[in-house]
Amino acid sequence: MEESYSLKNLIKYLGENNFTILLYSLLNRIPIFVVGEIDDEINDLINSIISLVPHRNDVVFYSDFIDPEDYSLMIEEELNNFNIPRLIICCPTTASNIAIEKISNLTGWILGIKFNESFSYSKIFDKLSNRLDFFLILNILNDKIQIESKGLNFNQIDLSFEKKLIIKSIEKTEIALEKMKRVLNKKIKDSINSQILNSIMNFELEENKIQANIFREEIQAFVHASIRALAILSRIDLLRELGIRIQLADKTLLQTIDYENIKCQRLLRFIKSEYGVNFEKCINMGWKNRFGDQIESSWG
């Protein structure tokens, strides 16, 4: 592949449906294996994938840490402190075999694996299937990136939120570019050579950067909303532990955190993956509880 792995090209090589699967896996911290023949291509793709989750703290195995005990300490710190960024661990091709042998918990990892004479695709992934409940494989081919999931049937998983994020990013990018072109058109009063005009109006390079920035802003907005939800739900959970029977309607939660373009189940799934806490018991999905919350809010 000659083109870089910009967000636009990632969507192009994967296709929108497979890109939503990748995004879902990233947000849920599902282990991802990037397989290819060229080290630089593999590592470039890993770096591009990491850029899709700007809220995470990226750490490189065999550079930032080596000892599994150091990794265990980082995981323990995550569990004990909701305020620190969650980890995303990247592993270059040169260290993937060591990571697979030494690290038992690969949650939130992206590992590069290079095809060579000693590489046995079925052997390594059959071995991983015995250790991991689920993971994702990205195969770099000549003109596309092939995706394969183990332990998960994405035909049965609701990916509507991830699709909305992509569509919203594309639409916002198109609007931004159209505004830029419109401003220039208004300022050009004199006739100008068509080739020069086309060159001036070509925002292809800027389009990649604008789309990537808008996408990251959308991810950050979602993460910030989930942090607000975490603050509310952790308090409801504490009240329940103190014996106070309390639940919040799903719609009320989304309205309170000012983020309604997601289903509550997807938000709870993300919070569980990100922070290791299951708040399902704190939420009532029924219409009666929503109606009760509406009455209470109306009365102040």
C-alpha cells in the first residue's frame, strides 16, 4: 500500500462496516493483532489505530516496560484510580512473540505480527484462542485490510453508535471544506485560470487532517460524557450499597450527561470495558421509571 494510514484511508481499506468493528473493538479494549509482511507497514497501521483513541495513554511494550510485574502494577493503578487515562499497549513486531509468551492479560493491546518462514498463522491464533475469550485480527493485503474476529459474532452486535460517529465525522468534514471553498469563491472577483483555481480549491491534504481532528473531537466528547455518567452512577451504586433502593432511567441518564445519540446499553458497555465497573443494576430501562423521572424533574 503506497498511501499512508490516514483516517480516510483506513475507512477506504477496511470499508465502513469493518471500520465500525475496529472502532467497537478499540473502545471495548479488545486485543487486536495486526498481521503483515513488512515491519514498517504493520507498525504504521498500529500507530494509526492508536490515534483513533486519543483519550488513552499509549505505552510501548519492550520500550516503556518489559517485566510483566511492571504491567501488573499499571493495571492495578488503573483499577484503583478512575481519574488516570486508561492504557493502550502497542507491541511492535520485534517483541510480539515475547508478549504472547509472557503476558497473560492482553486487554487493550495492539500487537504486530510479521509473516515469515517460522510464522504459523493457525498455530499462533489457535493457541491464543485457548487463552483469550475474543480478539480481532487485521491482515494487511495489497489493496485492502482484511478483518477477522475470534470469539465475537459482529452480526449480532449493535454497531449503530460507531456508525453514527463515522457518518458525523464525514458530514462535519464536508461542511467545513464547503465553508472554506465558499469563502474563497466569494473573495475571488477577477477571472482566473481554471487550473490555478482548481489547485487553490484542492483541500485534499487538509481534508485528511480536518477529518482526523473532527473524529478525535467526537471520541473525546463521548469519553467526557461517559466520565459524567461514571460520576453519577458511582454515587447511585454507593447509595445502593448503603441500602437505599435507587435506580435511574436510561433516558434520564443520557439527558443528564447531555449525550443522547447513544443507547444506554452501549454506554454501560463502554464504562465496564474502560473502568471495570458494571452499573447495569443502577439503570432501569423501563418506561415507568422514565415517566417518574420526568415528573420529578418537572416539579424541580
